[in-house]
Amino acid sequence: MEQTFIMIKPDGVQRGLVGEIIGRFEKKGFSLKGLKLISVDRAFAEKHYADLSAKPFFNGLVEYIISGPVVAMIWEGKNVVVTGRKIIGATNPSDAAPGTIRGEYAIDIGRNVIHGSDSVESARKEIGLWFPDGAVPWRSNLEPWIYE
Ligand code: DAT
Ligand code: MG
């Protein structure tokens, strides 16, 4: 089954949005397969965002991610990468549809509350970086009520 890496950024933790965000993924029917509250250092944040290292906003982005603890998660389910991005909403909260997490809870692009992997391949890389011991193996007993 497909997995994605979801991270509640420091603003989401500070603003008390952890429960709300986890609830949205849970109620959708996805399964939580990894979860930790963690502060990361500069080198780790730079590795996570390595693909963006040439961007003018890179340093500000790294400062933001290391400014407080984040909630790192593995979520699993059918099409969870693409659907997770839909639940999160557009990168710039100004463009994020109402009902999405960024559409409901964010205003500035540099405080957009949450990260989600953009492809199955980057999910695999990000899960490897954040959860070197892998996902917790368990299966929800609700699966027959969620999948046909
Ligand atoms: P996403 O987080 O939607 O996958 P991304 O991977 O392109 O977006 O960029 C990572 C983060 O960097 C994004 O959540 C917010 C920040 N960012 C992206 N584009 C930006 C820009 N033009 N100005 C400032 N910050 C930006
Ligand atoms: Mg991205």
C-alpha cells in the first residue's frame, strides 16, 4: 500500500493544529504508520529541502523549519500521496481552496503549516530520511469498511 510523508511545521505545532490535522487524515480513512514530535537541526532541514537549495527563499525556509518542533508522520492508503496533497492544498495559502488545510489555516507562503510529499518517489526518500527504522507494521481492522 502507498505511503506518504506528512510533516506539521513549527507554526502548526505552536498554533495547536496537530489534533485537527491528524483528525483530517484519520477521518479520511488513511492509516497512521509513523509519528514523532521532533526538533531538527540545520543540516537535517537542508537535507530534507535539498532540491530547493538554489531557491532565494531556501535560507528562510530552513530557519522556519528549525524554529521549533515539528510533527513527522507516515500515512498509508490508496493514492495517499496525491490525495494527501489535495487535503493540504496549494503551496501558497492564497491559492489554496477553502476546505484544504492551507486554505483554512494559513495566510503566508512562508508559514503554510504543513508539508506533504509530492510524489511516491519523494515520499520514499523522505520516509527514509525521517524514519530510518521504517514504518510501524499494523493494519487497521476498519479496512473492509474503507476499501471495497
Ligand atoms: P510544497 O510545500 O507545496 O511541496 P515546495 O516543495 O515547492 O512546495 O516548497 C517547499 C516550501 O518552500 C513551501 O511549502 C513553502 C516554501 N516556498 C515555496 N515556494 C516559495 C516562494 N516562492 N517563496 C517563499 N517560500 C516558498
Ligand atoms: Mg514540496
